[in-house]
Amino acid sequence: MIIIVLSVTPPSVKGDITKWLFEIHPGVYIGNPTRLVADRLWKRIERTIKSGKAVMVRSAHNEQGFIIQSHNSDWEIADFDGLQLMRRLPRERPKRESPSVSNQTKTSSTPCISEFRLPKEFVILDLETTGLDPEADSILEIGALRIRNWKIEDVFHTFVASEIDIPEKISALTGITADLLQGGATESEALYSLEQFINGSPIAGYNTEFDISFLKEASTHYELKFNFDDVIDVLELARMKINDVVNYKLTTVASRFGIKCETTHRALSDCKTILSVLEKLNKKK
């Protein structure tokens, strides 16, 4: 089943939708088309809605029982540990971009996986942060693995000294405390070192949209050159290849494949779990 909510949309868009869905309220449509039809309807909406707004909710085999897609909405979707949360966008986002930011950073779109083509060499990345908002929160820990032909070739890890107090719920979730951060690298030192470690390689991760959003925000303050155009989101791959899990948290998907997680919500151990999950998904047809 799907529900689509439209506002300020051209009549042609509504005409397309009413061929498949029933309008239960002005701008609110409900129906039960096939997944292929739903995908094509949404693509049609995105192409023709112009300045209008749209939100679609569809059934899914996950803990919440649904997934959300939005276009030109006042709300953005924040994926946290496999769960979709909605966050209202500020009326005016401050422009904090420096003149030195590369054109690649400014024009890159949100990374998503459309076709799975795994390169021979890539870097698995995971960040631990004080929260979900890249503009208001800080990076606490960075972990990365350089992978070549499915073998770990190099390892990167650092704590980041944060000027923001660590929320109690984050400390409880990650085990990261202020004491652990003492002697950690400054944000600029950590990110420049990470940039050198990645060295333009494709980036893989679990819910990469989250990690990339923090790197993009950092790029507005420092002269960084990450490859935002070549990203592998293992979470999206899991959603494409398996549907017999209660949710798509990393620990749940790992358990589905019999992978034991050493520690959860810690950057380097999560990177190793992501690698193991990716190996399993790569073999799954």
C-alpha cells in the first residue's frame, strides 16, 4: 500500500496519479499498486511537479513497516540506525560556504546506490557523532578501512576533540566519554588526515548519507576534497537484496548473516562489521 500527499502541483501530475490511486482528501491519494508502478509514479512526480511538494509513504519489510520518500518538502528524512525519522528543515539555512570549497563539493547530489558495481579498491568509513544534525553536532570518532580485493590493506582511526558536550544518551550508546576524547585530534587535523587516507577512493558505509552529510558540512569550513560522487551505501544494498529482517539496523542485518559484532556504535568495529555484511551481500544474488 502507498499514500501520496501533494501540494501546489500541476493538474497533469494529479491526473497521472488518479489512474492508479484513490483521492481520499484534496491532495491525499491511497492505493495498492505494484512496486514497479509505485516507483514509476514517484519518478513521474519528481520530473513534473516543478515547485510543488510531495511525500510518499509505502509499505516495507522493516521494523517500522514503511519507508518515506519526499520531494521539495519542508521536512527531510533522517535515517538513524536503519530507522527513518522526519526532521523539519530550517526556514533559512545559513550559507557558511568558504570561497575555497571545490565545485565538486558544491554540486554533488545526495549519494545513493543505483547500480551495484563494487570497485577493486575502496574505503569503508564510519563516524560517531554527538547527534544527527551536521550543522549543529560534532564528529567524535572516525574509523576507516582501505579495502583491496576484499582484504584490509590499511586502517585509520582517531578520536576528535569536541567543543560540544557529549549528550548522555550518546555516551550510553557509544561508550565514548570526554575522557576518551582527551588528547584526540582537532577536527581539522582529523579530517585532513582522513582526506589523505581516502585519497579520492570510493567511499562505502552503512547509511552513507549520514556520514557524507558531516563530511560535506566540514568541507564548508576546510579545504577538503572527498569523492562524493562514488559512494556505496551498504544499507541501500541490504534493502535491495534481503527482506526477511525485522529492521535494517547494522546489527540486525549482520545477525541475519550470522556475523558477530565485536562492539556496536564504535567507528572501527562498525567498519569491520560493514565489510563482513558487504561481503555477504556481494555474494547474494
